Amino acid sequence: MIEQKPASAARRTAVIEDIVDSGIDLDAELVAAAQKLVDEVQRLEGNFQLPAGLDLERVQAQFLRVRSVESEGTGVRVVDGAFEGGIDVGTIKSGKAQSDGTTV
């Protein structure tokens, strides 16, 4: 199935062949609906953000200590924060984990 390997050229070719063989690519109503779906996904894609591991806004404190954060999105995000005594940040791992253990 293409869901398992969407980047596979062989699977994409097979799906295209199935579409052409079935004739659904000639159905104007279906093609228009599919294009509308693609357009909406592309529009929403730009607004999608993975959650931050630590997301702070308008924080006023003497000191901020962050020991360990793991997140597929932003590791730590601080907006409009004030820390008089300083900030101590430990280990932060952010990004999507790959099967080989690396992140992107």
C-alpha cells in the first residue's frame, strides 16, 4: 500500500496505473474534489506546527532551570519572559526522530 511507503516510485507508478485503468481520472467531479482536497491540505500545511516541549509566555521569575526536554517540535520556546537570576538549560532534543535514531 502506498501509505506504507509514500515515497516509493514503484508504488506511486502502480497507483497511477490503477487510476488510469479504472478511468476515474476522467471523472471531472472527482478530479475537482481531489484538487480541492490537495489545495486545502497545502493551505493547512503552512499553519501546522508540532507542539513545543516547553512553551512559556509572559513569565517573570527569578530563575529558569530546564533539565531535559524531548519534543518533535520546538524544544523550548519562551516569549516575553523576564528572568532576573538567569537561565540554566540542560539537554534539549527536538525534531522528528528517524528510525536510525537521528532527528530532522
